[in-house]
Amino acid sequence: MPSSMNIPLQFLNLWLTLLLIWLIANGSLAQETVITGAVVSAVIALAFATFSRVYSVVRWTPKVIFFYLMYLGVFLLELLKANLSVMRLVFSPRIDIEPGIVKISTDLKTPMGRLALANSITLTPGTLVVDIKEDALYVHWISVSAIDPVAATEEISAKFEKYLKVIYG
């Protein structure tokens, strides 16, 4: 159970995260949208902040916010590239893929950092994290181009991890 001292920090981090998701999902900064999002996010954060320790590691410093925005840009670019790559495979007259599971390593130490990395990889078409063991992620890759763990790590996760290290540690 988290200490009572961390609960306000967990609440604040969870509330800000949920509010940000609400605002992005609604695509509006209209007063009623912001107020509704703030209230709904607060209710959810109150209900779950005491149960979720992962939000206590989120820090809202200017450096973290900057790196989060950079990560978001890199993620969107990688998402676009992966979608185009999978689309090319789907529409190709001859599907030439070599699927397989590769092991990649991570330097991320926090559960939230590893979760964010695993989600980033899984949300990118053509890759799916199937297991996490200590500092290794096992990724199903639709078209394996590197079986060496160092090369696979560089190709699959290095772009995300350099930003996630700053955000989550």
C-alpha cells in the first residue's frame, strides 16, 4: 500500500494524465469541455490514486514536459512510418515477410517506463510485445530484419527509450 504522503502526488499525476487524455480526445479547449474533463478526471483520480503507485514516479518538470512532447513527436512519426510499411506489405502482390520473436533490452528501471515502452512498441503496427522479463522485452516482429539483440533494440525501441528515460527514469 502506498504511503499517505505519496497519495497527493499520485492523485495529482493521475488527474493531470487523465485530464490531458480527455482534452486530446475531445480536441477542444471550450470552457465546458475543460470543466467537465477536470471534474471527471478528479473523480477517477480520487477513486484510483490510492491503488496505483506507478503515478507517483511521474514528474512534471519543464524538462520532462519538453521530453514528453519530443517523445510524442517521435512516436507519431514512427507510427506513420510503421503504418505505411505494413500498408505496403498488405497491398503488395507478394507478401514477403519473415515474422519472428526477437529479444530487445531496456535500460528503463521503473515499471511505468517499461509499460510506456511496451505500449509504444505494441501500438506501432508490425510489432507486439509478448513478454517482459527483467530488462528484456520479447517482441513479435512482422518482418525481422535483425536477430542480434543489440541491433533489434536499436531498430525497435531506441528511438522511444531515449525520451522515456528522462520522463520515467
